[in-house]
Amino acid sequence: MIARLFRDLLPALAMLWPVAAASNPALGPAYGDNMVLQSGQPLTLAGRSQAGVKVVARLGKHEAGAISDASGAFSITLPAQPTSTAPLTLTLSDESGSTAYRNILIGNVFLCGGQSNMELSVSRALDADNQLRSAADDGIRLLKVPKSTAPLAQTAFAAPVAWTPATQDTAAEFSAACFYMAKSLRRKDPATPIGLIHANWGGSAARAWLDPQGVRALHGDDALAQLGLYVRDPYAATQAFVPQWFDWWRKADSWREPWRDPGSLNWKPIPKFAVWNEWTGTGLDTDPQANVWLRQTFTLTADQARGDGQLAIGAIDDLDLTFVNGQPVGYTFGWGVERTYRVPAQHLKAGENVVLIAANNAWGTGGFSGGPERLFFTTANAERVPLAADWDYATSAVKGVPPRAPWDANAGMGVMHNAMIAPIGPMRLAGVAWYQGESDVGQPDYDRKLAALFAGWRRQFGADTRMLVVQLADFGERRSAPGESGWAQLRSEQVKAVQGDTNTALVTAIDIGEPTDIHPANKNDLGKRLAEAFNGRALPMPERAVLEGGTVTVSFTGIEGALQAHSGLYPLGVELCAAGAGTCRFVLARLDGPRMVIPVPDGMAPTRLRYAWADAPIVNLFDGGGMPIPGFALEIAR
């Protein structure tokens, strides 16, 4: 099935694949000198040559060939190779010449993906100076994928990439969790080289990493169609998307439509042309997470209004939906992204034209980024009409983030997969280490998102690819009473996703976070846990909660030795809950070997059990091997 998938894609891929000098055969962009190829699995090599010629691949004593198709695309499969620390050369040849890839090792290859906690570099992690002094290891090879997004799957990265041996310099800006996983694996098995692929983007949502089939499974054909339409015509894609945005706004704003009636808003002159965090006394300086309307006008002659124009509004932090004369013309998410939108002639008029921007800021600074010289309207005959710096603004009472378009930079559907994962091609992997979820807190069905991600990676990298999922670290307010928690809910869904997959392991960071820092520095222990998980050590996982005779007994899998409550007689953060909301209460649990036993308080009829149910819980429950119990929720069986 996987081979057929890539065979079907080859004609489209060939149009984008880089070609070696003088048209010699070449592999896709993720292959190169110094790479590690996966041991123990057939090696799938996809690339491009001249059309209709035989391409032969040679690696050591093994050789295989294939005929390139009409576009020059080819796919060759070599037999599985044993682990090797001896450098090998892979040669591709056809009638035009040959291409050699040198200093290749055979071992285990990992993709390390997610958002900023997987992206966090060795230089920013705990004990960086000491760790970097011992970072050099020719048996660890590193590949860092450049950040980019695309509405459709690409076969080239946004910039050239290269595999490099691990040194103090190359490791410094590489993913710390990923690198420390490799170091731990190498300490246990120095005969197996490790290849690491770093593909991360801080703040990214899970759906940005879905492959096209995953997008279809979770969001339907319409989402894929809008992505394709955006490539052909961003204006038309905006028109297809905005009904969803309109519906959300109407419900959030008591059914008002400010884009149709700007006069209904309380307009004021902006204090200065700058991010609204600097608008002293407006309220946005102290609470910049807001929805704000921005307004400006420009004047056109009858001739200038006859043809389609282009509206440039600079960069808006974070998100905008922009209107001209009440008509939506463009949507963009991205705090550093310059916006230029096509404005059809039918939306223009001689005289005064009104630009209206619905801007949303969800984090940090908000509003205009840069100077007013970047804001102007360009007419069909290339005349530039400046937009002055004296804009008006109106703060909205609407809270929350409006719907995100399928092509959205940080939360678009598959846009990071398309630009950062798809170009890797059909390279076989030993595993994927995934640390993401902070951006999905408060959204439902994270377990379904993970299942779709797992399926997409295995379609591309091989059915045996092992998934390693990091459960979110503790971050946020410490709490002394039970309550609801979006972070805890997502952690519970991470548990559910892992338990639904037979080749997946959960590694929790719930005890090594920093409540005041969303980017905890202790990636050292996290990397060791990822290595243990890949090597097959059974990690603690909740199994079942049963009520019998006034006692709830909780069983676990993966417990080494017996459960232990560090620094006390009882585990902290254990809750029993009745059927209704707000019924959870802390309880004392007794530890009995690998089980937890909880007497039910008088008068309570518990239906659920929760553990570490807070954004930043204090945890002290570990197994005998020092592994923490992950945060979880269980229905209580009778």
C-alpha cells in the first residue's frame, strides 16, 4: 500500500524534486552525505532522473534498479541492511552519469516533531555548557528542517538541508529532548548509529502536522478543497471560508455585524501607529489579548477604481480578516507575515473607500507590526495610494480566537506537514518523538488528532514506526482545591490515544516542568525517558478503577516494583467525583504494591477518578524505578 501511494505520487513529486548537476540521478532533499539510513527495513529511495531510463542504486554489496517514469521520477527499494558504524557510499547511476552519497551509517532514524518544547535547543536546556562539551559523537547525525508552510504537499524544503555529525556547534541549536534521547540510546547501545530529524514550530497546532488523508479524516473534503483553492486564488478561498467566521462572530457579538455597520462601533483615534500594547490608557496596554477593529479610508478617482487593486496592510499580530467597503478580501494568521490582498473592481468605488480590519491577538503583542509606509493601495495601473498612519480603532467585547482558515500558518490544516514532513519522502524511520499540545489546550478530541497523526506518519515512514508521545509538563497556577483544567483534559486524551495504539508509548513530563515557565529546561531527564520508551520499557499507565465494598481500587500497567509516595504517606492530587459537575474532592489513597486503594467518603457515590487534575499539579506518585505516574482520568466500574 505504501509503495503504491508513492508510485501514484511520483509524477507530481517529480515536478518539484531538485535534480543533480548535469541531470544525474538524485534522491529527494532529505537524503544526503552523512545521513543515517534505517536498519532492519527495506530501504525505499525516491528521487528523480531523466525520463524513461534505468536508474541503479548500489549500497555496499546490494544493488537494485527501476525505470524512471515520463517525468523522471523513480522509486527503488534495496534490501534491509544490518546496523553498521562503518561508513558506506550509496551510488545512483543512469545513462547520464552517477551521483554518490558518502559517509552513510545504518542505524535508527527518528523524527522529532511538535511545538516549542520539542524545538527548545540544547543551548537553552539544563546544564547546557557541560552537556555541549561532551556533545560530539560521529554516531549521531543531525538534520534540521527549515520552518515553512504550504497549502499543498511539497517535495522540496524551503531551503537546502544537510546531515551533519553531532558536534558542540551542531548540537547547540538542535532539539534538546531529541538530542538527549539519542545520547541515552547511544550510551546503552554504542554500536547503533542514530539519525535525528528536527521538524518543529513553536506555537503550532496539531492539525498543522496532519497529512492530507488525516485532514480529510478529521475535517472533510471541503477543507482540502479550500487549501487547493487558496493556491489558485486566495481571494476565492477567503470567500469560501468567511461564512464560518461570520457565524462565529454573530453568535459571539449578540448577532451584530460590524463589517456591515461600522458605525455601530465606538471608534477612537489610535494613540500612535504601533502595537497596541503601547497604547497607554486604552486597556490594550494591560490586556492585549483581544479582538480589535481597525479602520482607515483611502480615496480613488473613477479611473483608479475601474480595475482590480492590491491592498497592502503590513503585518498584523496575530490574525486578521480584512474588508474593503464591507466585503472580505483576505485572511491571514502570522505575526510577521506581510499581508497583500487582491481587491476586485466590483468592491471599489470612486471617492472614499473604507478599509476595516478585524484583528485578533492571542498572545504577546497585538496589532500593527512595523511602520505605516508598508500600508498602501495599488491600483490596476500600478498607482500607489498611501494609507495614512491616523487609523481609528474600536475594542470589541468579543472574547476568544475566531475560526482559523485551513491555510492558517500556525493552525492550518496540514500546512506544516506539507512543507516540512512531506519532502522527507518515504524514508524509513524507527520512531517519531512528539511533544506538542499546549496550542491545543481547550480544544476537544486531541486523542483523535493523535490517531490521525500516527496514521499519517506510518503511511509515509513505514507501518512499524514507533510513536513516542510526551505528556504535557506542569505549567500555570498552583491550586489547592479540585477544579477543571484544560491542560489536565489534554493530558488525559494523550493517555487515551496512546492506550489505543499498540506501538506507542507515553512519556510524561508532569513532574519536571516549571509552573512559571511554559518552556521547562529539564529536557535531560525527558530525553532519557524517551529513550527508555523506545527501548520497550513498560512505563506506568492507568488501567482500571473498580468500586467494590466501599473501596475504589485502581490498577496500573508498567509499574516497576511497587507504587511509592515520595515525601509523604499518601499520593497527592487523587480525586473522586460524582456524576455532576463540581463534585470532585480530594481523597486519601493507600498504596498496595502496584495498586492504589481509595476508601469512598461517607455519602458519596463516585463515578470518576482523577489524578493530577490541574494545569500545574504537584505530584509525588512514582513507581519503584523512579518513573512518575501520568495525569489521568478513569470511569469507575462496578
